[in-house]
Amino acid sequence: MEKIRTELQKALALEECRKCGCMRFNLEAVEKRLASFDTESARELLDDVRRWRAQLEPEEYDCKDCAVCIPAEAWDAVVKAFPVACEAPG
């Protein structure tokens, strides 16, 4: 959980991520997956994800094709933490 939280917080600190469709898409995917888990850590992270979604700026681009996509790194951490629930984002 901490890896997911760290990656998402790192992305939210970047203006380009807050305006990127990748960030929005990945936050929505993470929220959707976490909502199906009834653990305290999943609920806490879900609360954070919902708060972070509210911090996003109006989307300016779908993807900037960054060399390293931090929101995608967070999604990879979700897949590792919840492999049964994750087939693909969305």
C-alpha cells in the first residue's frame, strides 16, 4: 500500500501529472479496484485516492508519453498488491 501511496503522491506533486489523462485514468482504475476490498488499508487508500482525484486540474492532454509514467507505476503496484482483482485498468 505504501508503494501505491508514494507513487501517487509523487505524481500529484507534478503539475503535468495533475493535468494528464493518464493520472485521471489510473486514479479512477485504482479507485474502482480498491472499492472491492474490505480491508482497513484498502479503505484508507481509497479515501486518499478520492481526495487526490479532487485535486486534479482540468485535463489538458491524454498522455504526454513520458519516459516514466508515475501513475502507471502506481497501477503496477496495485496489480502486485491485488493480483486477483486486476486484469487491466478501467
